[in-house]
Amino acid sequence: GDLLPADGVLIQGNDLKIDESSLTGESDHVKKSLDRDPMLLSGTHVMEGSGRMVVTAVGVNSQTGIIFTLLGAGGDEEEKEKEKEK
């Protein structure tokens, strides 16, 4: 289970199966291929096979980064509202 550090597009793969449960909650492994579903997302784990990808996004621009940013932004707004009430 290698962790994917960035978002990318699969350009070469060999029986690649990815565990996307950290993002989608789906417990089944997702088969990735050039023809069908070539997107690889950061924060997911490689369960079987191998592949190469072209990196399209890292850090806060990746899907995982966007989710963390949105979660962090929601927490800041709640804290500001609590401070205003006091």
C-alpha cells in the first residue's frame, strides 16, 4: 500500500487497483486503466499492480488539500462567530 502523494493522470498501468476509501468511503478497490478512470488522487493507497502518472496537482491544489482547506475554513468561521457572541 504505497500512499499517492499527489493527484495525477495514469499514463502507464499494470493491473492497478487503488483504495480510495480515505476520500470516498467506498471499501472496494477501484481498478484504474488508461481507457477507464485514469485519475489518481492524493491520499489514496495502491493495493495491487503498478503504474506511472503525470502529476497534475500537489499540496493545497490536490483533492486532499482542497478538502483539508475547506474543513479548516469552516472551523475558522465557527470560531469567529463564537468570539462575536462573547
